[in-house]
Amino acid sequence: MPTKTKLKLFIGIIITAATVYYSIGALQSLQVSVLFNADINWGLALVSVAIFAYANYIRGLAYSRGIDRDMDRMTALQIVGIGHAANMVLPFHVGEGLRAAFFPRGYSAIKRTNLLIIPAFADFAAIMILSICAVPFAGFKDQNLLKALWILTFLCIAALIVFMILIFFRSPLRSYLHEYLNVDTVKMMNWVLLSWIILLVSTWIGLVAFGFPWVVSIRLSLAVFAATNIINFIPATPGAIGLFEYGTILGLGGLGIDPTTALSASLLLHLIQYAALLPLGGYLYIKSLHGQYGEALSKMWCTKDKKSMKLKRTK
């Protein structure tokens, strides 16, 4: 087996061990035992988990049916699913960078970088679009969140203006945009936006599972979506533990839900995320190893078997 392949296998084993270790620590930090004393509809919670996982499949289509038509759906799902699962157990949104390792062989460093950065901007744009629409519709009145939302909105507008100026004066940037800002990029944005809408639906079902009425949960889910995703722009703890709970309390508190109830609801919503992303990410990671290194491993074991048989014959 080539030294490069052995090194990749060794790194894969280290990542697996670290993931298991941090997963256990992250789940313990959630204090999920509190939920088992609550009156939760676990059937609906499982539906929310399934919808959350499906949103990752839709997000993967932003590659295979959008910005990179040469990429197959399974590879696209691996990039998205493994990255999100890593973010749930590793700090500082490390999973965003780990995605680069799962792009198809032969992709240059520049192409990998572009395929990471452009969809990341699309995620940011989708979150901002949905949050700007969600907060007024939900009737949210918390001034801190509204202020943060307006600041982000004005920053986005300012960045867009600067970007347009650079396009006008910089010809290399115009050629870059000619390559990537096309119909496929628009399709990518549509898939990204759809994936975030599905995540919003998952949050809505999760709040219903907690015990909130169906219609009321629509407004609550919009407030939670805006609050948690805006706060999640801060790269910090694995899975945004603590930040997510704070965002949920902030979002529900803005609609009159007391902090104790909001905390319990946030734990359920966070548990739904872990239940969706960790098994999916683990499965996709194992599958990616099988695809990349399965043949190398088979050759390694065959070589060992042949050597052992030769030793037996010589004896």
C-alpha cells in the first residue's frame, strides 16, 4: 500500500476516534435527561429528525444539480453530511474546512476552495433572506435580535455595493464571475434556499412535538430560526452548544415564552439536530472510506494472507 494511502487511513482513524470522543462529550453537555421528564411526542420528534436529514440531501443537490454538474449525488451528500456532522462535535465550524477532503480526486485546490466558499455565501444569503422575512411575520419584538438583524442587513448591502464597484474596476474579477455566476449558480442558490426552508419545517415539527399548538408553532419556529442562525454565525463550541440554547430562549422569549420552557424546547430541537446529523455523517464517512480506500485495504489484507500462507508452506 502506498505511503500516501497509509497516511490517509491513519488520519481517518484519528478523526474517527476524535469524533466519537467529542460526540459523547457534546451529547452529555446537552443534559438530554431533562427531556425524558417532559411530555414529548417522540413520533413527531422522529419525523423532525427525518426532515432535518432530508434537508442535507437537498443541500447536496446544490452541488450535483447546481454549481458542479459533474459531481454525483452521493459525493455531494457526503461533502454536506460529513461537514455538518463534524460541526456538531468539533469547535469553530471546523467541519466547513473538512469538506474539502471529500471532493472527488483530481479537483484542484482552487476548485475545492471555490466549491467551499461560493455555497457558503449562498447559505449566508439564504439565512438572511429567510430571517428578514421571518422576524416581522413572527411578530418578534426583541430589540437585541432586531438590531443584530438590521446590522447584518446593512453590512450585506454595503458588501454588495463594494463588490459591484470591484467588478467594474477589476477585469480578473469579471472573468471569475463569468465562470461561476451563471444559470447553474442560480440553481445552486435555489437548492440552498429550499434546504433551509426544509430545516425551518423541521424546527416547526420539533416545536409541535414539544407540545406547542400547530398554528402557534409556525410563529415560534420563525423566531427560533432567525435567532439561532444569526447567533450561530459566531464560531464557538461544538454544535453551538450554549449558543443555540441562548438563541432559542431569545427567540421564544421575544414571543412571550418563559425561559424554563424555552430551554427545554431548545434541548429537544438540539437533540433532533444531533440525532439527524451524527448517524448520517457517520454512515457517509464510513461509505467514503470504503469508496476511497476499500480497494487498498483489500489488497493489503490479501498481501498479508499470501505472506502468511508462504510462511506456513516454508515451515
